[in-house]
Amino acid sequence: MEGILIWLIVGGIAGWLAGLIVKGGGQGILINIVVGIIGAVIGGWVFGQLGVAIGSGLINAIITAVVGAVILLLLIGLIRGKR
């Protein structure tokens, strides 16, 4: 149960930060959590492909999720034609 709570917190923080970076604001807590969790998967894959290791722990999880979430939001923006 604790693991799910950590995922939700990291996802919410990462989605909110990515929203600030890409669009200038968050999208609401549920969307932020979803974007952050998907971003964590994308960021983990990208960093794994590049052989990049930032560190360990919660800060690493947040940084990885934010990078992935920014990538996700930029791709969504490209598909929608906003970027």
C-alpha cells in the first residue's frame, strides 16, 4: 500500500512540475498524477536507453518522472499542433 501512495505522490509532484515547465501551470491533481506516472515510465525508459543514472531515492524518482512528463506533454502538444 505504501508503494502505491509513493507513486501517487511522485506522480502528482512530477505532473505539476512538468505542467509548470511546459504550459505554465498544472492541469488538476488527477491529470497531474496520471501525467507524472506515465512520465515516470517514459523517463525511466529514456534514461535507461541513454545509460544515465541520476542517483537513487525519491529525488531521482521525481527528476526522472518530471523529465518523462515534460517529454509526454511536449509530444501531446505536437500532436495537437500547439507546439
